[in-house]
Amino acid sequence: MTDATVTNVDFNASTAATGVARTLWRNARIATLAETLPGLGILENGVIATEGGRITYVGPQADLPAPLKAIETVIDLENRWVTPALVDCHTHLIYGGNRAREFEMRLKGATYEEVARAGGGIVSSVKATNALSVEGLVAATLPRLDTLLAEGVSTIEIKSGYGLNIEGELNMLRAARALAKIRPVRIVTSYLAAHATPVEYKGRNGDYISDIVLPGMDKAHAEGLVDAVDGFCEGIAFSVEEMRRVFDHAQKLGLPVKLHAEQLSDLGGAKMAASYGALSADHLEYLDAEGAAAMATAGTVAVLLPGAFYAINETQKPPVQALRDAGTKIAIATDSNPGTSPLTSLLLTMNMSATLFRLTVEECLAGATREGARALGLLSETGTLEVGKSADFAVWNIDSPAELVYRIGFNPIHARIFKGASV
């Protein structure tokens, strides 16, 4: 390129100006993940132009429009691979304490349900979480968040669900909003008060929904803390009919819904969620073909969570082929949480999705980018590299995209770009 001066830019010296300046990122092999292109949407000898934090051009360097050739800030990526920044679309990242003791119990043979019925599981994280202030929750979460960001993640969903009282749930969501202000990351929140029933409401799920879940949702919505509403539909949590009450209320507030469904048994939760046009149904180990078809028709994304499958030593795999046959979109996520998926690596999640669930390389990469964004209702903003979208991408020291899925415990990141700024 002779029309602009190539500038040696220190990737570790990000400035606010980088995100708004007109910048060319040249000499790259780009996996755009654009659905208009086959496979991973690969462009050889590609270039990305950004301005004001958005993509203004992505394509072959030979086709770069003449006006863009005058851009002064040019970053030579030296033939490195570029993908959309990663999207972790299902996490419980905010919590207090840990559940290493339950890990020991499971090693001795206790099942997930047995741990939960013995007073462990979700409820055991409630006391430690509620003991922390918003500031304490932020401090406890930052190491986990930073670990994900260091792997090229730009967008993370964070759920509440360990408060199980109105103020506790709101504090978790407040902490999530605070994290987005102190780190260069896009955080999407999900209100998950219907995660478990606290001890004082044992056997009274209906009362808990009336007293805590619904009024808490109203307050979270009024405070601008909630982007979507979630729930745990399972024999040890909430029934399909109980979740309908929660979803009906969410619809009245104009909030999209999603659901933990068919993780331990087939209650028909995914099919019910699809009837509400849910963004996603997650876990899905016991999903049947009818549920998969209902999700495909509704555009509800299947979010697979191999970390939880691995951590609780599950044997029932999600019906990947049924999802493919139905045309259901498949995303993957860490499910990062203190008990059943203490996982803070989306790169490892891709490897586990391939190894445990037999997803292809293309499915894993799409699941951690494009489909993850779709599962959050953000596909128009991020998840692929296309003109008009946020300039969120990752630059990798790899020889092929398959290497991102193949390696275990290795991070080949060269740079993470968020809204056009190297961070």
C-alpha cells in the first residue's frame, strides 16, 4: 500500500483517540463469520477500516475504496489471523465465595441433584454473595472478568441469581453495570431471580415468585439494570407453568426472555421458551426433536455449555445432530459459575465443545462469536466483521482458525480490539 504511511503502533498503548480515529488494519487473514460468505467467511490479504469505533470497510486490500487509502493511521497485522472478538453469552460471573467443598462431594459420588437437595448448589452461594456490597462484588468478579478479556472476549452476559431476595438480585445487576464502566467490555445483564427457591420459601415456589421474582423484576427494570429475564426450569427449580408467570411479566415490561432448560430432564421448557420467542434456551442435554424444531421455528438459539457437562460428570449429551437437522442456531458459552462450571476460558470452551459434543471447528468459532451475539440479541451490533458493526475483533498468532479450537490451555492472542481501540 503506497497511499498511506504505515505506522508502528504499540498494541499495549491504547488511547481513547484510537477508537475514534480513522484506522486501517491491513495485511490480515480475516475470518469475518459473515453469513453472506461461505464457511468462516475468510478473506485473504484483507483489510479492515474503522472510524468512530465502527467498521467502515472489510474486504480484500485490492478492493479498498480510494478515499480510504488516504487514512493516515495504518496498522500492519503482518499476515496474522483476525476473527470477530469472542462473545460469552451465558455466565454467572458475579458471586461471592466458592464451592470447592461441593466439588469434593461430587468426587466422592454425590450427584448434582443430591448436592442441591442437601442444601448445597445454588443456595449455598447465596450467603456469600449477599454478604458483599456492590463494590465487594465488583472486586470479587474482576479477576474472572479480566481472564476472559485476556482471551479476546469483547461481550459478556452476566446473570443475577445468587441474591434470591430483591436487594441481593439488584446488587448483582448493579455490580454488572459497574464492571462495564471500569473495563473495556460490553456487558449484557439477565435477571435470574427464578434460579432457585431460598430456604425460607422451601415448597412455596409460587409465593417466592409473587413476593420476590416479580416485584424484583419491576425494580430492576425501573432502575435500568436488566436487559433480559432468565429462569431455571427443572425439577429441582421451577416448573414450566411457574416460568410462564415469570415470562408473562417480562413480556409486560417489554423484556426479552431466555431459559435454562432440559439440563437434567425433559420438562418441555425449551419448547415453552420458544413459544415466547426466547432469545435462547441453554444447556439442553435432554432436549427432544420437537423442542429443537420449536426453537428453530422461533429463532431461539441453542446455547451449549460443555463446562457444566464436564464439571458435573454428565453422560447425556445435548442432541447436536437434532439441532443441526432442525436448523437451530448453536452458540457455546462458559457458564462460568462457582459450582457447576468454574470455567473462565472461552478458548477452552471451544475445545470442549468439539471434543465432548463433536461440534466442528466452524460451529465452535461461530458459536463463540456470531451465534453468541445472536443469543444476546446483539447480532446487528457485533459477532461478525461487517460494515456498520462495532469494530470488535481479535488478532491471533495462529496458522489457521482451527488452532483456536485445537489447543488446550494456550492463549495465542496478539491483540484485542474493542470499538476500534486496541486494549
